Amino acid sequence: MEPTVVCPKCKIERPLNHLLTAQSNQNVIFECENCNFIKRNIVTKKG
């Protein structure tokens, strides 16, 4: 089963690889295909 992410704006649930894009600087971009909500430079922790 593929992990899912819920959009904070429209609450649609979609597979992780459809909404998140990893950047080379360890940040992530969230883009919702349903409502066009975009959040850039989400800081992640390297595990």
C-alpha cells in the first residue's frame, strides 16, 4: 500500500508521489492537483 498525503486546504487524500516533490537541498514542495494549493521549501530532517 502506497503512503498518502492529505491536502491542508481541500482535504483530498492522494498518493505521496503525486503531491510531494523532493529537492536536492532536502526540502520538499507540496502541490495539490485538485485545488492548486502549493507550499514550497518544507524543511525535512535527513534520516
